[in-house]
Amino acid sequence: MSFEGKAALVAGAGGGMGLAIANDLITAGANVCLADIKPRPEEIREGPGTSFYRQGDLTDEAVVAETLAETVAAFGRLDYLVNTVGVLWFERDSSLLEIDLETWDQVLDINLRSHMLTARHAVPHLREAGGGAIVLFSSIQALRGDRLAQDAYGASKGALRSLSKSIAIQFAADNIRCNVILPGATLSPMQARWQGKEDEVARHIPLGRVGTPQDQANACLFLLSDKASFITGAELIVDGGITAEA
Ligand SMILES: NC(=O)c1ccc[n+]([C@@H]2O[C@H](COP(=O)([O-])OP(=O)(O)OC[C@H]3O[C@@H](n4cnc5c(N)ncnc54)[C@H](O)[C@@H]3O)[C@@H](O)[C@H]2O)c1
């Protein structure tokens, strides 16, 4: 899969899956803007592609517009948008019966609005480049309910499935593809609570291990690449078989 000379924005690249994706793109020769609300992580790879880090709140439309403008100014084009931005607030996100509305709004802003905004500001640049690819990150929680409800998270992830299909259809004629990944249990900063308990979590996963950010990056780079040139509006479940089991 060649990404030589291509340019990407990876939103949510301050850690976890986003950082793994950005690093793989850099290694494959792409020029990458890594954007996140967190400070710059140390583990950003050096070349062969170039990169820069942009710290900011991607629920803010002005920040998103500036980030995309800086990316295109730095690299001269935009070919790919990946958005892994998301929060899972165990202690605050709960059932619709008790969740406070401020939490509901914040989770929807971060998990959904940021994806809409980055796509809104990326599409004109992707069009200018003659096409490109977008990958959004939902969750297997978009496929099911949960007795231990996290309703804001689940609703935001469900909405990303339809947003991805809508982007795919609206911009197919511009040669812009859009797909969504539904990760299952993946050891990342979001799931730091599983550190040291991997075996316990792995018992619920048919393939017998917890996922890694690299597993998600592998799927993402495939969907971005020309190997996936006939795939758009699709959902790729990357969960070690959890959702396949009745
Ligand atoms: N880890 C899992 O088990 C799992 C499972 C299913 C889905 N997911 C989803 O995959 C995606 C990536 O998750 P991860 O595991 O890499 O978690 P992560 O916490 O490492 O990554 C999410 C990133 O989003 C960033 N972010 C949060 N709010 C932001 C904002 N307002 N502006 C800019 N950046 C912001 C965070 O700083 C963080 O770096 C998320 O959308 C998550 O919901 C994760």
C-alpha cells in the first residue's frame, strides 16, 4: 500500500489508535497533520513522511478550519481524513434516566460534532485533490444496547454510522470514499482500566486477546489505501469476533 507524497489529517492523534494510524502513514511516506486536544506525544515517528502536531479542541469550528488550512498550506494538498476523536466517560455517561444534560451535550459534541466538522472542512480540499478517503471511528457499542448504559456514547457512535454512509453517498461522484470502523475492546489510553487485566477481558473475545491500536491502524490504512478503491459506505468491525458471537 503506497502513501508516498499523499497528505493526511489524523484527528485524535494524541494517543491510542490515532497516533498508531498517523505513525503508520508517516512510515508509508505520507505527510501528516496530527491533531488532538492533548499535548504533543513523544512517540511521533520521524519520516520518511513529514508531520506536524496541532493541539486544539476539534469541537470548535474555527480550530477545525484552521487545522485543515494549515495542513493544506504545509503539504499542498489533502488526500485523507481520519477521525478517532472520542470520549467514554464511565463516571458521568449513564442511562437517559439520570445522565445530566451537560454531559450528554459534551459527549455528542466531541464524539459526533468533531467528526462532522472535520469532514465539512476536509471535503473541499479532497475535491480539489481529485478525490480521497475518509475513515471515521465508531464502536461496536453502536450495534447493541447495554444494561450498564452509556447512552450518550452509544447514541454518538450510532450516529457516526449514518453520517459515514451519508458522506459516502453525497461525495461518491467526487471520488471521495468514506468508511467507518467499529472497534471492539482495544487497549489504549481510553481503556487504561484494563491495564494488567488483559487476560480477564480476553476471555470475552473469541480470538482470545484484547485488540491493540495497531490492529485498528491496520484496518484503517487498508480502507484509506487504493486496495479499498471500490469500498465506500462500509462498516468494518474490528473486534476479534465479539459481535459475531450470539
Ligand atoms: N479503546 C477501545 O476499546 C475502543 C472501542 C470502541 C471504540 N473506540 C473508539 O475509537 C476511537 C479511538 O479511541 P482510543 O482507544 O484510541 O482512545 P484515546 O482516548 O486514546 O483516543 C481518543 C483521542 O481523542 C482526543 N480528544 C478527545 N476530545 C477531543 C477534542 N475535543 N478535540 C480533539 N481531540 C479530542 C483525546 O485526547 C484522545 O487522544 C474513539 O472514538 C473511541 O470511542 C475505542
